[in-house]
Amino acid sequence: MTIIDGKAFALKLREKIAGAVRDIKSSCNIQPALAVVLVGEDPASQVYVRNKGIATEKAGMRSIEHKLAADASEDDVVSLVKKLNADEEVDGILVQLPLPDHISSERVINEIHPDKDVDGLTEANAGRLILGKTGLVPCTPQGSVMLAKSVRDNLSGLNAVVVGRSILVGKPLAMLLLAENCTVTMAHSRTKNLDEVCREADILCAAVGRPRMVEGRWVKEGATVIDVGINRIEEDGKTRLIGDVDFDSAKERAGAITPVPGGVGPMTIACLLRNTVIAAARRRGLGAVEV
Ligand SMILES: NC(=O)C1=CN([C@@H]2O[C@H](COP(=O)(O)OP(=O)(O)OC[C@H]3O[C@@H](n4cnc5c(N)ncnc54)[C@H](OP(=O)(O)O)[C@@H]3O)[C@@H](O)[C@H]2O)C=CC1
Ligand SMILES: Nc1nc(=O)c2c([nH]1)NC[C@@H]1CN(c3ccc(C(=O)N[C@@H](CCC(=O)O)C(=O)O)cc3)C=[N+]21
């Protein structure tokens, strides 16, 4: 049984990205820039945004943070996005989710120029993903597939089950696995006999938001388990971060499994940096970057 080291994989990817950034700087004198927009003071979001900023700078890119008050209006956020769209220096725009309830995240996200949409969440990029056209691919699904491929050199013909069908994770992940020629099943809250469905999976992905929901007996012997869930729980008087998979029982049957923390999470940030360099190179006409 292999515990997939997402943290180590992400660090290697970040080194490659830093190399691509150095190449762009030395050949074109351009420093790719990522703008992150945070609305309100949600403590978890603040930590994520700070970590993204640090990772961006470590990769040699410029990090631009825009913090708006929790009572900022939808129009305030939209005008900021429009300003960032028009700013020649900005290559990537990320609006941290969730937004406060009075703001429509759908409207705000769709104001982002698709060529700067490093989260891959605009209608344009979602459409390109489905059509198999070049676009920007959502980070968490991209990182999940990279980790699955790190332990199985060919996903072709394998049964993949994705539990969860959100726009951010489940749906794009299913599309990426389909593009790898997996036979994909999308499961969700109305799926009947979820345990039986999961037991058919060679690649089992959980993106639900329910701590330890996927039990060991749901896992096919030898399966690759990708746990996307990030759940903060109180246990034994401590705050812990755990996944959607019951790691201890699942690892007894899995062939390979991602831990939480240290699995998919670090890959999300690495893929965000990857999308930023790719967006910079495309938008500025620098040719393809290999990362
Ligand atoms: N590692 C990372 O970088 C990231 C991790 N996450 C984590 O991934 C998890 C999922 O996030 P996200 O996709 O945004 O969550 P959402 O809440 O948007 O979606 C959850 C999905 O799970 C399904 N679901 C809920 N309950 C059940 C159930 N009992 N049985 C089967 N399916 C169920 C829902 O089904 P239905 O559609 O029918 O309601 C829905 O499709 C969370 O833990 C989140 O924190 C998220 C983003 C990045
Ligand atoms: N527009 C937008 N895009 C996102 O991609 C996005 C978002 N909004 N809102 C919130 C979710 C969540 N998310 C995570 C990123 C990194 C870790 C991560 O690095 N996790 C570490 C642990 C970090 C810790 O200790 O808290 C790990 O799993 O090892 C987790 C979760 C991105 N999201």
C-alpha cells in the first residue's frame, strides 16, 4: 500500500514552475502576476489567501492581494474584477470562495476574463473542458488526476467513481478522468447503494465535505483512493483536519491512498501557480510552457 505524498509531489511541481518563471523573466523580462480577491474576514479564507501569496512569491511571481470589507457590494467586487481584467500586468485572477451571502459568486466569477481565470470556473473554461479544447482547468481536479497518475501509469479503461458533483471539484474531475479514458461514474447525494457503486471503483475520488464518510469496506481491494475532502473537526479536545475518507480503514484495502492533510490540498496551490504561468505565457504570446 502506497500513501501518496501530495506535499512532496506539489513541491517538485512548484520547483518546475519556478524554473519556467525564471525562463520567462530572463528571455522576456516579464514577471507573471497573480491577483487574489478576498471579501470579508473568514479566518480559513484568510489563511488560504496568505498561503497562496507566499507560494506565488516563492515561485518568483508577483502576488497582488485585494481585500474588501465583508459589506462590500456585488458591484464593488465586479468593478474590481473588471479593473484586474484590464490591467496588462495581471496574468491570473482568483476570487476566493465562498463570497458573503449577498454577493452572487456566479456573477462575479463570470466577470473574470477567461484567459485570466486561473481557477478555471468561468463558463468559457468549463465549456472548453467539456469540448476538449485548450483552456484553464480547475486546480483541485487537475491536482487529483496528477496524483492518481503518479501511482498508475495508465488510467485508460479503469473504472473511476467520483463522489460529489460540484462545479468546483466533482464535475470537472469527472471530465478530466473521462479525458484519461476512464469509465466514469458520478455519484452524489441521491445515488442509491453508494457503497456498492464505490466498490466498483479502480479510482475512487471523494469530494463531498463529510468527514470519514467513505468507509474501508466501500473500497475495492487495490483501488487508488483520492481524498479531496478538507474537514476541520474537534476531536480529543483538538482541532484536526480530516478527509471524506476514513483513512485508517481505507488504507487496509487501497492499493494507494492520499492522506489529509498532505494529499490533494498542496496540489491545489501548485496547480494554481501552474495555471498562472500558463495563462501568462499564452496571453503574452510566449509560446507553450512545459510544467
Ligand atoms: N483539497 C482541496 O484543495 C479542496 C478541497 N475541497 C473540499 O472538498 C470537499 C467537497 O467540496 P465541494 O465540491 O466544494 O463541496 P459541495 O458542498 O459544493 O459539494 C458536495 C457534493 O457532495 C455531494 N454529497 C453531499 N452529501 C452526500 C452524501 N451523503 N452522499 C453522496 N454525496 C453527497 C453533494 O451532492 P448533491 O449535488 O446531490 O447535493 C455535492 O455534489 C469539501 O470537503 C471541501 O472542503 C474543496 C476545494 C478544494
Ligand atoms: N476560488 C477558490 N479556489 C479554490 O481553489 C478554493 C477556494 N476558492 N476556496 C476554498 C477552497 C479550499 N482550497 C484549498 C486549498 C489548499 C488547501 C491546502 O493546502 N491544504 C493543506 C493543509 C492546509 C491546512 O493545514 O489548513 C493540506 O491538505 O495538506 C486546502 C484547501 C481551495 N479552495
